[in-house]
Amino acid sequence: MENKRQKVEIADIFRRFESDYHQQSYMTHEQQKAFNAIMNCRSQELGGHTLKCNNCGHVEHAYNSCRNRHCPKCQYLKQVVWVDKLKARLLPVKYFHIVFTIPASMHKLFYANQVICYDLLMKSASQAILKAGENPCFLGAKTGGVAILHTWGQALTYHPHVHLLVPAGGFDSDQFEWIQSGKKFFAPVKALSSLFRGIFAENIYKHVNELIPGNNSETIDIDYLRNLIYKNSWNVFSKPALSNAEKVIEYLGRYTHRVAISNARILEIADDKVHFIWKDYRQNGRTKIMKIKAVEFINRFMMHVLPCGFYKIRYYGIFANTLCNDMLDTYLSLNDKEMDLSSMAGKNWQDLVQDIIGYDPFLCKICKKGMMLLHSRIDAKPRAA
């Protein structure tokens, strides 16, 4: 038995083609952990409990969630709570959405060295923003950003990139004034691209002895890295400014806890192929249906399982954990504004669910009068030896 909302889910694909995938592919410990968690999420495998209405006697089974960060079923509540907390730390100003990408020639190196390369990608993108902001030719102020790592494209292909939300301005050196940027981003995108590439190169050279070749025939040295980094252009995209903090919060909610693909995009499993919806941005975001073999679908999904303990959301500059409260207080004082407090801090999960869905989750769906109370526990199935 299982709690399901979609007709076809990623868990169904995993269960149906598990043996085929294991015969063709190798998974790391973290990938195997995510695979098992997603496959068993909200099923009897993880155990749960039975609820019974104290008025009409209606019985429901509720199974435990896996809580894995790569599971498409377990992210929504985390996302809502995180976004609510962010309201209390973001400055009430306009924001730019900047996307930092790497050339395809770097993909093998990145995948073979995920911990090092993902970390340097996020650091280098943020350092480029901070340096450009401090440059008197551009903004001439101390700024910051919220960085979010994504590793996928719409077709589940490997595409590491960083989304950075950057305020449209910054503080002067004495923190006595907020310097507003222009309507467009405070630094030219071409200059930012070159700065980003140069900073990344400088950072990765320090790790040359730790890197694993992306191809068995290659050796890693400074000359190899230099050629790999500089033979192609690096792209930075600047999207239109978001006009206020509320739009920023709404926007971030769509990006932060997103996984490689949601269950809602999966249409069906036909024979040994998975059909899912994707947007082709080369054709102005035209919606299409992709059909690929299930084993290939699983392989593409597994490529986006992050290394254990890796933080994919990070705060830099004036949004760094050690500075954000002081910077927010300073901005509010300078502009005579009040702090936007978190509405969910300190609440238990039952209250959070009620706030989010708008009704009591324990109210009986049948009689609409009674309350669903704990009746019995469902033990998790023991793992096969």
C-alpha cells in the first residue's frame, strides 16, 4: 500500500526498473540512499500509523515520508518554511536574478569532482558579484546575494549552474548610506562573465592535486585546466529585476527546494520508456513531450543527487549569517521601515500544515465533524538481507 497523488510517480519507475538499472549502472552510496528513500517514500516500507475518526469511524492509513532532499514528495513543506524564514532576513528592495553557467567542456571534470567543483562554482559566482559591486566603476558598494545550485536542465541533462538573487544596490564603506543601482544590473554581463571565469580559474588551480580526471586518458595539471577553462566563453545571464520583497519570496520559493523533476511532469510509462513534459528554451520555452528509456531516465535523475552534506543554498556578502541581522537593522533604520517577522517560527508541523493548506488536516474528510485520531501504528517492513 502507498499514499499517492499522481497517476505515475518517480517511485513507480524506480520500482519497476530497479533490477535493469542495477545491471547497467553503478550508484554511489549517496545515490543508492536517495534511490531507496524515493522508492519507499510514503509506503508501508517505511511504516506509519492508522487514523480513525472519533465520530463516524472512518479509517485512513498514513505512511511516513523519507525526508530525503532529492525526493519530489518531501520538499514542499520545507520550501514554505524556508521562504517564510527568509522574509525576516531579506532587505525590502528590488532584486536581480543572475544565472552563472559553465561551458559543456567542463562537465566531465565537474561530475568527477562534485564536492570541489560545486563549492568553487558557488564561491566564484558570489565573489564575482561582490567584486563587481565594490568596483567604483560599477556600483561602488558592498552588496551580497542568495545562491542556489542547480545541476539539471529541463530534459534532465547535466547542466551545473548557480542562480543568484542580488539586491539592486549596496551599502557604502561606512554603512551610512544605501547606494541604489540603475534599472539594469550594476555591472555589464560580459565583464561579469570574464570576472567569473578568472576567479574560478584562480580558485581551482589551488586544488589541482586533488582533482580526479573526468576521463581516464586525461591527466590534471595547471596547463590542462587553463586550456579547459579558457577555450570556451563562460555565460552569465541577467534577468529583469524583481520589484519588491514579496515577489522575491514568491520567486525563490519556486527555485530553492526544487528537485531535478517533479512527479507532475511525468505522463506515463509506455513499455520501457518514460514520457515526461519539458520546455525547450531554444524554441522560446515551447512545451514538448520527451520519451526516453526508463533506465536512461533513472540514470539522468541520479546524476543530480548531491554529495552528502553539500549545502546547495548559501548566503554571501551582506546576507552572510554573521552580517545579515546587522545589515537589515541598518537598512531599516536608514529608511525608517519595520522588520517583516516570520509567521511560522516556533510552530509544530500540524499548525504549519493547517496554515499552508487552509484547514485542519485532522478533520475527517467523510463526515466533516469528527477528528482523525491515532488508532494504531504500522511497523516498517524489515529490510531484506
